[in-house]
Amino acid sequence: MAKADLVFTRGPVFTVDPARTRATSLAVVGDRIAAVGHDEVRELVGPGTEVVDLTGKLLLPGFQDSHMHPVFAGVELAECDLTETVTVDDYLARIRAYADAHPDREWITGGGWSMESFEGGLPTRQLLDSVVPDRPVFLANRDHHGAWANTRALELAGITAATPDPADGRIEREPDGTPSGMLQEGATSLVGGMLPPSTQAELLAGLLRAQKLLHSLGITGWQDAMLGELGGRPDPSDAYLTAAGDGTLTARVTGALWWDRARGAEQIPELVARREKMRAGRFRATSVKIMQDGIAENFTAAMTSPYLDGCGCATANSGLSFIEPGALRGYVTELDALGFQVHFHALGDRAVREALDAIEAAVAANGHRGNRHHLAHLQVVHPEDLTRFAALGALANIQPLWAAHEPQMDDLTIPFLGPQRAAWQYPFGDLVRAGATLVAGSDWPVSSPDPLAGLHVAVNRRDPEADHDRIFYPEQRLDLSTALAAYTAGAAHVNGHDDAGSLRVGNLADLVVLDRDILTAPAEEIAQARVERTYVGGRLVHSV
């Protein structure tokens, strides 16, 4: 056998291979794993071999992310960033400072603010007017399902008391009907469509900025959950094609083409044409993203029973199904027949059921085609639907960081779901026990892309930064091996990278080295680990 280009020795090595989960050495030739084992792997060390001593450090398959928006996240990193703080005064200070530092900006854009910072989750235009009265301001909230606008932005968009709510969103209003400055879901497009579009150069810079950060977190591949135009945001597809074509895209990326919910099956031939066009280097767009509902915090997630009001009484609102369920079944059946993967946003239990019904219709019409359809977010899953994932081959796409007690959950969600339905939230353990395959992602920039933070919450059901010791439905905790599989083999599977995600001979040498063995450390210390090295195809793309 040829001498190795790269050898890791003196383990630990966690392979995510059920046939042999642990090893101490691994060898790489070219971009592939050539050997996994113990002392015998040292025989592949030659004069040109780079040897990495793992003593005290852990070698894993590279992490993958099954649902994120890195181009937009990378662009936002260069805009008005409101993450990492939760006080209104801090938000206003940051906005004022950004506006002062960028006097040439026609619009002040960015985001990352948290709903729990404001009474009822609703900021006002007057707050923004107090710091930027003369230019339009439009700031997405942390989950990107709503946006905060100042009076000037609303005026430019022509939004008044007489403006009707769009079918897929809501304009929050003052008592006399005047827009209050908060726009929900599809209503964000009323202002978002006015924004100066990001240039292709800005999108490409955002992608490369994001990729650098993701590699530093051990991420070697991802699924971009929205390729298309939405809410004034330009399509990031060309940024991927450019980077894939010139070799600057070092990650492996699967793209999900955005399904325009204002249209129907007539868009499917366009999706087919885009799929054929979007193949270059390490990038391909083989998935279609269908957003079936909204989010629980603004009462747009589709539920099987109504939300409660502040007094605990049932309201008339059960959320929004953005696509009529019968039509959804037809669309998914056609997409499945054409070999597309369907990537659902399904957050409420009714949306989950409607997505599973659509997959069931596709299976009935086309048979099991192995297209790896997946449901992302899964905040509320009705117990009757848990076993359907395995039966239909539907993958459970989880965002573990959300499964914790924090103000947005405790103040803006649980009281309006009620105790029974609240206990159906993020049922990771129940899904595993029901035979579902878990795949893990972050929904960055909605939440941190750090897999180690996600692993911590998946195992502990508690935010590593929390100032309390409450555990969020502890029966849904995962063991660390299962959680690691979701972030490696599971995510690689849903992303179509069958030769990645586990450390087997012949697989791609997509690897990450942590500064400690998290499998033997206390569970409450998982988030303290750090990535020291990341490799894609045997090439070092990050080191400290």
C-alpha cells in the first residue's frame, strides 16, 4: 500500500461506524481515508507523511449542518449586528453607532434582536425613530420570521392603517390601526422588497466569510435551506456557483431551491432547469425547500388545536398552513417523481402532519425512491405522528439549540401552547425510540452554528450559558453518541454525501480534531470543547 499523506496516531478516534466505533489511528491518502485502526496504521508513515499526535484530543468525522443560511448570515455579519445582547438600550446604542459609522448607507439593515427583549415580543417604530429618524431602518429578528421597521421605512413602503395583512403574514398595529413597526412572516416582504439588493460581490464575500467561520467550528458541509429570492433578499445561488467554479468553496454544499408559495406546480419545470444548471465543484442544488408554516412565538406555526391567550383560554387561531394540504400532496408527489429531495419547514404539529401526509402520498404514487425527504425544526410533534417518520423514510431534521428553557420559550411560547402540547416540543428521544433517523442543523443565523453547543443542548436539554439548572423535558435527552451521529453521519446522509460522515476506509477524509475527548468528559462540559483542526478531503482548512 502507498505511504499515507496524513496519519493521526495515539487516539482517541470516534468513527461513527457501528462496526467499530473506536480506534486510535487513521491514515489518509489523497482525499480519502486509507486505514482506520491502531498501531498497525503506523506502517503507512513514510518520509513525506504528516503525523498528527492525538494524545488527549479527539478525532471525529467532520460535522455537517442539515439546515442553515450561511450566505445571508455572512452578509449580516458585515451589517448592524444585534446578536449577543438582549437589552433594548444596547440595541438602540448599537443601531445608533452603526448608523453614525455608515452615513452613506441609504438603509440601515441587519438584525439578530430577540423577541423576549420587548413586551409581548413587539418592538415599536418609535424606538427606532429615536436613534435613526431620517433614514429607513429594517432589522430582522433572531429567528428571521419577523422584522422591526422605523416610520421612514414604513412610509417608503406605503404601509398605512389601510394596508391589509398579506395572506401569509401580519402587520402589527397600534390601537388606531397604524402600523406599529413590527412585521410578521410574509408581511416582512412589504418593506424587504424595497431594500437595495446585495451585490454579487457582497454575496460572495458573505459566503466566504461564513465558510471561514464554519470551518473554525469543524463544519465541512451543509445544506443551504433557501436558494431563491425572498423578502427582498437576492438569490445566493450565483455566489455558490462562482466559489465552486474557482475552487474557493472548500465545503461540500447541497442547495435547497426555494418553493414560491404564491405559485403552484407551474414552477416545477423551472426548478428542474435550475437543478441542472447548479452543479459545480462541491456544490449542487438537488433539494426543494417548502415552508409549510411559521413559528410558535408569533402564533403562525400550524397547530392541530388553537393557541391559548394570556388567560389560558383557547383562541380562534391555530396558525397558518402556507400551502393548502391537498395541493401540497400533489406538489410533493410530482417533485418526488422527478428525483428531488423535499426539505420542509414544519414547526407546528399540524404542519408536521401535513408534510408527512404529503410524503405518504408520494410514496403511495411513486414507491420508496430514496429521495431523503426531511422535516426541519419539529418544535411540536403530535405523539400519533412519531412512528410515521420511520415508516415513510422521512428524516427528522432537528435544531437542538432550541430545546432549552430560555425567555422566548418560557415567556412567549409555553403559556400559549398549554402544558400538554408544550411537552410535545422537540421530542428527540421519542423520535429515536420510534425508529426515526435524526439529522442535525442550526438554522444559522437564527441560532449559533456551533455544533458543540448544539450537542451540549441535545444531551443536557439545557443552554450552556443558562443561569439556572432547569432541564427542558429531560425524557427527550439524547446520549452523546446518538447526537454526534446526527451531526455527522445523519447530516451527511440528508445532504447526499454518502461517502462522508463516518470514518471508514474509502470515505472522504473530512475530519475534525477537538481539544479533548468529549465522550469521556462530563456531559455538562461538552460546550467547553473547542475545534483545533478541520480537514476537507484531507486538506487542512482550519487550525489554531
